[in-house]
Amino acid sequence: MLVTVSDGRAVELRGDPDHPFTRGGLCVKVNNYIDKVYSPDRLLYPMRRTGPKGSGRFGRISWDEALDEIVSRFRSAIAEHGPESIMPVSYLGTEGVLNGLNVGDPFFNKLGATISERTYCDSGSCTAYAMTIGATAGVDPESLVHSRYIIIWACNMVSTNLHLWPVVAEAQRRGAKVVVIDPVRHRTAKRADWYIPIRPGTDGALALAMMNVIITEGLTDEAYVRDHTVGYAELVERVRQYTPEWAAGETGIPAEDIRTLAREYAGTQPSMIRIGVAIERHAGGGQTVRAIACLPALVGAWRRVGGGLLQLPLWAFPVNFGALMHPELLTPGTRVVNQFLLGRALTGEMALDPPITALMVYNSNPMVVCPEQGKLAAGLAREDLFTVVSDHFLTDTARYADIVLPATTQLEQHDIMFSWGHFYLSLNTPAVAPLGEAVSNTELFRRLAAGMGFTEECFTRTDEEMLAESFDWSAPALEGITLESLRRTGWARLNLPSADEYAPHANGGFPTPSGKTEFASSVAAEAGNFVLPLFRQGSNEFQAGGVVDPLPHYVPPRETADSAYRLNLISPKSHAYLNSSAGDQPAQRRVQGEQAVTIHPQDAAERGIADGQYVRVFNDRGQFVALARVSDEIATGVVMSPMGAWAKNAKDGSTVNAVNPFAFADLGNAPTFSDTRVEVEAV
């Protein structure tokens, strides 16, 4: 983003037209970011609660008063119950390397607090991906112009990966066929050459049936399989049972369409698969990603530029995660609690010993993004729970806080950014001074560490020192790139072959123990189920482990139509919100519209529901009220309500996560938000 400043105030914001990938484009989530910075609702000073929890009534206090109270209450909690009675709750916030995922890890590791496992997004996918092809960046997104067959699987690219769509559209103009697999005919699906509707949670069945066709019809790249994979013989036996006819019954996709998809994918090279976050969000999400990750090697797609698989380009960036997390400060044996269980942890349902008596929330809004919303609200309302929230606005979560702290926005803080979607490193320099008394997350934890008397060097580092430690600047990918050069240019492409030449696994070289695509995963056999330590403050203790089948297989949805709840609810990313960020902003709310649920005309007619009518969406976990949107864009038996709306703006004070389950997927403790059965009735 380029920001124009006049008299110390940001007056204009636009995308950088010189950036090769974003090309001046900003999506609706951030194109009015200045309005967020100067919003009249912005939190600018520390505040203490003056009314009941949840009331949103606060009075201004000084930073010294806020820090003194936090330190005093943390010390009291430790003295009475031990340090594990304190729990941090956080995720990505503004997503920077300095102020994002790991910014509080050193503080809470030193404190000895309960370790917060954060598996909202791609954890299960990352576990499965690493088991199969290792931590590889995969295909350069810009290389997709060379792809001849592109499958966009569980990803509404136009809404959530906007800058990649022009690359796909260019490939399409050059003759590539674009296929979208999704339960919803969304903005991206409408631009595809072939849209394939699929039942939620059955993507693994489709991937396995594709393998069945490719193998039985002799469509494999025999030389690539021989030289660059392990476990092929076992895979052949495994997929024998997964016929297109069987998969048709699971997925709702005709068997002949499955055969056509498999034949076209194998026979049109280079072929490319882009998977989205939704691919992991059901009971068998991990094994689904394992199966999909096997496909490119099976057909030799990796041989050519533009062929292979795209999950997260972040693997290409040599981030020094150890310097961010400082796992050496962890106390061995410290317990781990996943944030999806936060409602249960706070209400006593998990019978934690010691109980959670102090909570610190930053970079997250759990009242919107965590499941079992009703239990979480009840837990946050506990009078004996001391809660601190740092944020830009008085979120649904902050309304329950005892102390609220003002955080800086991206325009007011130093940071450095790797990318989830391309190979460019970006330096974020402050455009304006922090408004009011807002502080960055890095400064917040410096102040808290000083208050607690922590003396380790990591607690006194300046932002400049943290920037210097944030990456391995000697890594080949950063050759020719320095902080000084980034200050001049703002961004730089990693030192990798050009997008016209980059074929990272043309000759194998996968970052797995064998150096090959592992159809039969040695990691699964040795480690069992695990969450990458990155998502749990650097801790590798108390992993699920157990026996994980080294071969991909099908895990059906847990919640089925046989229950009293006949509709399958999915809650994808919103078009206008970034998770819950901007869920309170007027411009984004106008674009996104009121909280809605999309239902097929047949399902609506059976329930006497008309378009534009308020409906109650419910199951035995809870309910929320939404506006019915009757449309054939969604499959029969499926309803959709995007996540991100704030409860305080909802018709009945509840959102979609009031009905979503806490249950984990098969790998990486991923959520199962697409494995949710509900009923819908007119209000």
C-alpha cells in the first residue's frame, strides 16, 4: 500500500501499481483502510471496565494504571493457582512477522502460562502437506500463466485471493481450462470453464477416485513415479476400492464427470491445483490434503513450469521463527489448550487444574472466530476471570474485558511481511505516528515484560533489532536483499528462478525424509498426528501422536443427514471481511450485507421459507438468526452463512459459530466447520 501523508495525517491510500503481483489492486477488505485508522470508534486509550461484563462500559485510565493492574493480577493468579492459570488467546492480527502470530510467545513462554494452540487456519492442511511433499513453497503463483489445466479446489479466489485471479484469467485466455470444485457456485466458480458442485466434506473421495482412474487407465507418468515417489505399489492397492461409482455416491458428482476430470487433469500438462483453507475443515480434512498432494507426482505435473500444487508460498521465506517464539523459555511439561476449546476451558467443562483465572486476548476476536459461541460468552462473563484485550476496536470479545488496551494499525507500526500468496517480501514502515496512546504489539510486550521483571534480551529488543533477527538474511532466497535495500524499494522478490522458469520439483528434490513425494508417508508412520510447533508457541510436547495410516484414505463426514438436522452448513470466508476484521466497519458491512444464510430453492420450499425472510438456523449446540437468501448457487442439502459478522450487530446476538462444532479434523487439530448439521425454520 502507498500512503499519502499531509501534516502528519494519512489522506490517501492506494495499491502500489509497480508491484508485479498486486499491480495496484486492493480488495474491499482494505481499500478504505484509512477509514479504519481514523474511525471515531477506534480505541485510543487504555480503559477499565465500569459496567457488567459484556456491557461495553469502560472508563479511561493511564498506561501506568493499566500495566500495574495487569501485572498485579497476573502475579496474584500465579501465587494462588500457578502460572498455567493464565492463558493467552491470539492469532494473526495484522499478520506481520513482528506483530503477528508469535509476538507474545516469548512473554507467555517465560511466564509459564498455558500454551495456546492456534489451529484456525491451515494447520491440518500443513500437517498433511508436510507428511506428503514436505515444507515446499510449491508452484510460484505467477507461473500459473503457463498452466494448461487449473483446478481451484475449495477456494473462492475472487473473494479471498484476488491478486491471483488475473494470473489465472491470463492462463485462461491462453487456452487453459479452469475447473472449480466447491459446494457453492460463487464469484470464482462463475468465471470457470467447468464448475463441479460437491457435497461438503467429501473432497477426499473425489481425489481418491481420480487416483483410481489415473492408475487403472494407465495415465500415470511412470518415470516420474519411479524416480521421485515412494509407496506407489501400496497406493495402487489402496485406491483400488475408491471407484468413480463409489465416489459418486459420496460426492454427488456423476461417475463419468469424475472420469473426465481425472483424464483431463492427467492428460493436459502442465496441470495445476490450488487448494483453499476450506479443504481441511471437515472430519477427513487432513487425509483429503494428503490425497490431493499425491496427485501432481502421480501425473508428473511437477516436471513443467506451472505444474504442481499451490498451498502456501510462505514456505519459501526463510523466517527465523525461533527468534520470534523463543521456545527455550518454555517450562517443560506446560499444558497445551487448543483455542477451539476455549468456551469449555472457561466454563469448567474441561475440568482444568488449575482453572483459567486470567486471560489475555490480542490479535484475535474469539467471540466471533471460536466455535461454541454460547459457552464462550458464558465463560467470559465469569466475575472471577480477569480478562485483558488489546485491539483496534471494542470487539465482541473486548466488551467482556476488565482492561482494554489500544493497538496500532498497520499504518502506525514497523513490520516485515512474508506472503501467503506470492514470493515477494515487504517492509512495512509507519506512515503516521500512533494515534492517541495506541502501541504496537511489540511495544506492548516490552512493557509487560518490564512490569514482570523479565530481563532476557528478547524482551528489550527494539523493532529494528527484531527486524534484523526476523529472517535468515544469509539464506540463498534472500541473496541481494537487505533491510537497507527494502527501505529503498519497499518490497523485493525472493531470489528464486523467474516465474517463467521456476519448476521446483522437475527433478524431485522434495523436502521430505526421502527427498520424494511420499505416497506412503514416513512422517505419519513415525510421528503420528501432530500440530506444527509454529502454531503452539514452539512447543512440541503433548502432541496427539497415535497411529496415522501412512497412506491416504477416505474419512467421511461425522455429522450426517441421518440426524434430526438435515442440512449441511458451511461458513466460508466473507467477501468483505478479513475473518472478523472490518466486521464492524460501515463500508464493509454495506458490501457484505446483513448476516445471511443461502439456501437452495428446493430446501426453502420444503420449509416454507421465502427469499428475504428471517430464519432461525439451529442445532443442539445453539442457534443464530439470519436473512434467508434463496438461490440455486448452492447445492441442495447445503446452506451457507459466511463467518466474520459481529455478534453485537446480529439480529439475536449470535453468529454462525454459535452452531459450529469444537471437534477436530483427523490431522493437525484443524476445525470441522464444514462438518456441521443444522435445521432452518422461518422466524
